[in-house]
Amino acid sequence: MGEHIARLKALSREEVPAELKPETYFDFRGHPFAHEALFRRPDANSVYGAILVIGDYASRWLRETIEARRAGPKGLRVLRGSAPHAACQVVGQFEAIVEEGAVFLPGRLVGSRKEGVCYTVYVEAGATVIGTDLYLDAGDIYVGSGTSLEGGVGIKGPTIIGKNCEIRQGAYLRGNCILGDGCTIRGELKNVVLMDRANFPHPSYLGDSVCGYMTHFGNQATAANLGIYEGVREPASRQSIKVRVGGRAYDLGSPKMGICMGDFSQVGCNAVTDPGTFLKPYTIVYALTRVNKGFYGPREVLKNKPMEHGVIERAPLEPLQ
């Protein structure tokens, strides 16, 4: 008889083990997060459950917040399907709402070409959008005050960007993205939450993940979000990720997950984590380290030290002929 595997989504919040609860990873009292409600939803019984509903939460928040702001600040500049300046390329239907004091000079605005479908980009006062490509064909986009979107950035909705963020040239936010305040981004993001002061400032990829307060990815660090063997299966036959906690197996309910990083965790340069990796607060991954799926920390250092442990072979350089 095979081992019983618990379906995580079928458990009550009380039945979920501590290793899969948001409070194990994030201190919302010490570091309040504007989107803590994502982790309190009835359909998000675990930290992984929250990853599965990022898109739905973001879409609802955007719709409700934009409607509330539409009736709030004075001096709103509203554009519907028209270019904000002569050099901007425009396709399809969209709406742009720009508060007084914001700089809004995007490179492209790509709206929906479906009849009756129109999404909105809302830009708060003090934000700067210069040369950015905004894709409003699948969801709304919100840009908080003090945030800078540089030229060469691509953003697809639904995406929420907090205040005082730096979105650097080359960044690509592919939708279902929620960024807190004070984030620095240059990599490619998809279906992720980055809480306040989280940094993903170098080229790489992060998908289906949640990263807590002041977390950091080094240059070229990445979190794989689909198992290497699952990638050769047809999507309909892919197997969901399973993890072990306290000797019991849990089925996460989906084949895709990147990483869950607790507050202040770090992943060093050129490190890679397997799908289904959970780092509790203050967990440090050394550069060039490969981390198997599972649970690590808190306050733990994961090291790959080939020079110290003889993994690297050293040989003399023979004279060249």
C-alpha cells in the first residue's frame, strides 16, 4: 500500500503544518505589508496557497483601488486610447490616469483589441515613467508615488508596483506581480510577490514565488519553478510538487513553484534553487550553491565551498607548444 499524501489545498488552515504557514516566514507586525490580505484569503490556506491566487487578488485590488482613486485626487489627467506624447506607439483600447506631478512618457501603450475590454494604468504623483512599454491587454497596472520606471522596461498587467521602487532598464514584469515599497528590480518576474525593500536588481528569472521583507537575489541567481523532468511532459500530465514535513508528504497541488523566502533571506550570485524551496527568515545561500527542494532555516547558512572540500581539481598548466 502506497504512502498517504495529504492534499494541501484540502486542509483547513489549522491543519496546515507550521512550515507552510505565512507567519513562519513573514513578520507582518514588525514589517507591515500593504497586501497582507492576500495571505488571509479563505482560498489561501498556506503560503503556497497565496502564490496560487496572486493574479486574482491583484486584479481585484487594482479594479477597486483605481475606481476609488478616480474619484479622489484633483487634477487627474485621463487618456483613453490616445498617445500621451508624439513618440509613443499606441495599439488597442486602454485608459491612462495620471496624477498631477507624475511624469508619464511611456514608449509603448498596448491595449486590448477585444471589443468592450479596456484596462487602466494608474500613475501616482511623483512617479516617473519614461520609455517604458506598458501592456494593458490582460490587466491593469498601478504605479506608486516616487517609483521610477526606466526606458527598456516592459510591464504586463495585472501588476501592482508600490512606492519608491526602482524598476531598472531591462526589467520585464510579465503579469500577476505585486511589489511592495522600496523594491529594486531588473530581472524577469512572473506571478510573484516581493514585499517592502525586496531586491531583484540583476538579470535573472523569478516565477511563482513570494519573497519577504528585505530579501535579496544576487547577480544571476535564480529559482527554478518547474522540475527538469516535468518540462519534458505534456502540460496536462505534469505532476504536482510534493514536499515532506515531519515525516508526512504534502501535495502542493501544482507542478509550478519557485521559492518562498522569509524576511531578510538572501540568495547569492549564480545560486539556483529547486522548485519547492522554502527559506525561513535570515537564511543565507552562498554563491554557486544548488539548493534541493525542502525547508531551510531560520538563521542558517547554506554553503557550496569546493575549494575547501576538494570538489575542484587543480592541475599544473603544461608548457604551450
